[in-house]
Amino acid sequence: MKRSLSGPGRWTRGVLLPALIAVIMAAGTVAAAGPASAAADPKAGDACTTADLGKRYPFVKSATTTPTITHFKTFFVTAGTTGTQTITLETATTITVEVGTTTQILASFNIATLGRVESFVNRTVKKITSSTDKETTTITWNFLAPGYYGLFKGTRKVTGEYGSLNCTRVDKGGGVYATEWAERPGGTYTTYSVMEEGAIRCEDVVPANSLMRLAQIQLGCDGAPAKAREQQRATPSEPAGEQAGEQAGEQAGEQAGRVVAPFAAPPGFTCEPGYYRIGTPDRLLNWWNEDGTDEIRLRGWSSSSRSQWSLCQGPVSNGLPEYVLITRYSGKCLTLHSAETLSEGGRLMEGGCLTVDDRQRFYLYRDVPGSNLVGIQVKSSGYMAGQTRIADAESVRQYSMGMADGTGTYLLEKIA
């Protein structure tokens, strides 16, 4: 982009005056009392219904906005080199959009989280998989006066915490229960606003805590060190080697014999007597162990052991007990597909019960006493169980925000 400044605060084509004047917001932190998101969003403590048991919503707890220089280049203009120049910048800082531990913004929960961040800070932010090192790094600028310039691109990095809301039974005291939206674990997020670019000199007067002031410091103004020759690349939150090591460790653990014997609960879990069926509230379709695929699908009820489950309760984590579900037919555990752990629509299957594996651990969100309706959440991903439609042979899957139409609410009914 070719731009220059012809007067205080006004951009025109053609000339760059010595002083660049702009108003850029200083870094700041917004607490949870900031602007509300969409009016329809639930809040912790709000009433919910049985149709909400299988749903999940994000909310923003805090946000910090920090002006950040992402690309920079020092450039000396002599008397004979004024005019239009195209300069390639170097990467100074890399900002990558991230929600929780993933930089792949594909699931609706992650997109919704960043949408609520945008509303919270009242500023446009990236809501897709993105990184500033993918931004264009060249600037075309018209220099009128000789001098030592710092050319920069930058943005406002936005970081903070988010939480998750689930509908569940709440004890109101005195034997009274209600279903309410309750806060559940969330995580941290990082995103950034629109990119800005400019050129700056030490003699220019600019606002404190602005991108231009940061560029002056980078340029070496006020006796600060000149920009380092070697640009420090941003370090990922989890180095690829470390991540690969963890995955290799998981695989090695499985190969080392962490699978418990069929029909046996993992250590720390105790199975309730008898069996349950899991199905649609109208009792027409139930979770069924599909022969030949390992998938769990909806099928019409029968007395077959394929549709019978042991419910095994384990330790409390994040404020709720963990559960393992073991199919009576094969003695294997309900498991999120290993290749689809963060996939929207990842399949739930049967797999050998493992001593430690959060893909086989589930949280149950229950209706008031006397009702057998539940929502089922995968511990590893936080996603809710559901299916694309209520129909025979439909696979049971996970969805980051559950099913908007309420079809992620299931009947967990004791049958024997």
C-alpha cells in the first residue's frame, strides 16, 4: 500500500511529513464486567431446560489488548533516494490465533469463543486459523525528506481467559433442585486485531503506548539499543518436538499394556450393579455397538447386549465425577476416535479400556431427581455427544457446542 501523510492526522497520497500523528489505544485489560455478548447467550446461574443438557457455550472472562510490532525494518533515506520505495520487512513478533491448546480454529465452540472476544473488547479480531507471519511483509512508501526511518507493521494482540457453560442439576437446598447453566473449565485464548503499517523517525511526536512509539523504541530512539540483527522468532506454546514426544509417549503407553482385561473397569472406577441403556428421550432409538465397525450408532431397542452399558464412576475432576461406559457385548469402553480427538463430528466408538485415557472419560450433566435425562461430555475435548440427525443407524459423534436442536439430550435408563 502506498501512503503518506500531508497534514496532522490526515492521510493522503504523495508526501510523508516529519511528524506522524495518530491516536492508537494503549494496552489495557478488561475484566468480566466488560461489554456483554449477544443477548441470547446464557450466563452462569440462568435457568436452563432438559433440551439444554447436551449443549455447551463459551463465555469470555477477561481480555488484555496489547499493541504489538509484528514486522520491522530500519531504512536510511539519503537526499538522492527520496520518493517512492518498496521495502521488505522482517518478522519481529509472531502472533498465532489460539483457543485452549489448539491453533486450528475449526470447531464451532472455538469460533464462538473468538466471536464473544470480539464483542467483549468491541474491536474486530481474527476468528479463523491465522498467524501474523502469513501477513504481507512489504510496504510501498513515499519518502519526501531524507532521514533514518523505522518501517513497521503491527496490530493489537488480544489475550485472556474463557470459560464454558453447561446445563446441569443444581441443589438449591431444602430438597429443591433446578437445572441451571453452570461454569465449567475453559482455558486461555490469543487472537489479534486488524494489521496497521507506517513509518516513523525519532523526531516525530507520537502517543505513548502506541504502535508508532513501539516502532520508535525498535528504531533505537531515546538511547534505546538499535534493533537486533537477529530477529527473535516467536516460540510456539507447545514445541512440535514436545508435542510429538507426548504423542509418542501415549502410543508407547498403549503398546506397553495399559489395556485392562475385557469387562474390567480401569483402576479407580467402580461399576454400578446392572446395566443401562442410552438413547433418545422417546425411547425409540438407543446407542448400539455396531458389529464390524466398532462405531456406536442409534438403533431400535432390543434386549441384545449390544445396547446395554455398565456405568462406572471414578475420581472427581473439574468439580464432577468422571465416568467410564463399558458395553456389555464386548467388555470394551466407549472411546472417542483417536484420530478425531478435536474434530467436529468426531466418532464415538468402542475400544479396549485403558488405565489412563481422557478419550474414555465422560462427564454427565443430569436433570432434576426423578428424571433420567442427561447430557454426555467427552473429558479430553470438552465436546458433547450428539448425532447429525435422529435416525436409525446414525453414528454417535461429538460436537463442540452440542446439538442446537436439543437432540444431544439422552435417556440414561436402568434396565437390569
